[in-house]
Amino acid sequence: MAEALRKMHGTGNNFVIIDSRLTNDLDWNYRQIADQNGCDQVIIMTRSDVADCFMHIYNANGSQAEMCGNAARCVGYLIMSEKSTEYATIELINERILECFKMDDRSIKVNMGKPLFRWHEIPLSIECNTLCLPIEVGMLKDPVAVNIGNPHIVFFVDNISEIPLQNLGPRLENHILFPKRVNVSIAQIEKSREIALRVWERGTGITASCGSAACAAFVASVLRKYLATQQALVNLPGGKLLIEWSDNIFMTGEVGFL
């Protein structure tokens, strides 16, 4: 196999990254690769005419995803190491370009773009108030919907450890309101004004970290007026992510090799 394969993680979000820029080959058994390597997503790097590379994202079940912020930080790190620079650009499907910045040795910041809030931008199957969706499943109700390049819902609870996410995640991911399915987060605003977060990722399941979910949770916290700040730390099982939002959303965190 001519393509270079690396195993990396972004705050515990595990990836197999295949550099296919020489061949532009996308003919892989993504589900098998994920099963064999125990990763959350399989990432394929191909050539781009408008950025340093094109990043294709495949979930553990083989389905394609539009966005993965933690993977972008890993790919950005590889590109910057290759070019000996502190800046890289990554093209995604839907013509989205992500900018990556090297903050220190293994800390990478990525410009995730603008969050989307309108019901058809999530997308939802019917028009709804995205700040308070009419969803109640088990202990969870009234989530906020945000699109961060991919669809998210965020539930706010008093104690995230009490929520049976393994049971509720599949039901919510496939809720009738979401024609493209949805990523599910449960968030807790801590006394420190940080956010504790657990995530069920669409097409993968529970993961130690999800960058776009961390962005969605912070945006939802501000929209609900639970936080009145332009930045916050989001604490996930795999580590901390710094999220900043003024116009675009920026996410900063550590990357590493497995």
C-alpha cells in the first residue's frame, strides 16, 4: 500500500488517517478499518485545488460525515509538520474550508466557521424553534439544535453522569425530526463556568471527545444565556477543548499519535 497510514487522536477522539494524496484513492472498507483499529472515524486525505488537502470523514459504521473538528486538528498538525509552517487549510465537502493554526508543540486551533441555527439549516424535517426543540426522550427534553458543519442537539442537565446515554443516544440520533440523523450531546454548566460534556456521535456512538459537539454545546449555552462570555473550556472524557465564539467558532486542543 503506497498510502501512509497513521493513528492519531484529538483529546481522545481516535482516528485512522490515510494519506491518499498521491493516488486520490477513496476505495476503502471504512467499517473494516474502524473495526480492526478501534477508531471513531477513518480520515482520508486527498488533493485539493483550493486548500492544502481535502479531508474525507467516515464514521465507524462506514457512513460519511461532513465535519470533524478533532480530525481537522490532527490533519492540520500533519500538514504543518510536513510544510514546517504554523498554518494549514483543509477542504471539506459542502465547499467548507477550515483554517488550522499551531499554538504550541501539540496544541492546534481550528477555525470551524459560523454556526447555523435556522430549522432548515440543521436540517429538521419540519419547522421548529431550534432553541427549544419539542423532543422528550427518557430523562432528556427541550434540546437546542445547532449546525457546526454537521447537525447537533444539546441537552442541558444537572448531572451528566446520571444520563444513560448508551441507551438514549441511538433513539435520539434517529429521531424523526432529523432526516440526516444527528449528533447528541448532554451538557452540564459547572460552577467554574466550564461545560462538562458527553457525546453520542452519529454513526459511531459514544466517543471520548467530539470537537464539533463541544462547539455546539458552547454556542447553545450562550444562546440559552447560561453563559455570558466569548470563550469557555469544555471538559470531555478525553480532555479539554477551548471554544471561542464571536462570529466564527474557534476550537483549540491537543493532538497526539496512537
